[in-house]
Amino acid sequence: MLIYGYLDVGRNGRMSDLGIWNRCTLKSHLDAHTLNIPAPKVIPTLNEEFPYVIVGDEIFPLSKNLMIPYSKQQLQYRDDRRIFNYR
């Protein structure tokens, strides 16, 4: 398992989280496909191909290689989604 960290600091306090993300070099590389993310792999037990993803929090926009948890509104009465977010 590959685990990398990324930190972007020093932005103006008036900027929103999404505004910071939109100006972040990680987003630029993700959008330009220059992060050398491995090609999707088949999960043997499901026989389906899944992409490698970066896990963010709910302020990030969902995309092909950026996974986010379900929002608090989407968790109501859904144990499967609560379990997904927990894991």
C-alpha cells in the first residue's frame, strides 16, 4: 500500500476551503493527470476494475481519483453509508 502526504499552508484566512483547493498544486496535478497514479486494478472478489483514489473530506468535489465521505445529510437512516464513512 502506498501512502503519501501533502500539505498546503499559508493561504489567506478569508479564502474558503474550496477556494484554496481550486488554487492548490495538488488539484492542478490531479486535473492534468501528472501524479503518476496507477491504472485502475481489478478487485478479485468483485471482478470489477476500480481506480486508485485520494481520500478527502466533504469540502472537496467528488472526481474520478478523489473520493469523499457521504455528507451528514446523506447519512440519515443509512447504516451502510455510516459504515463507509467510518472505514
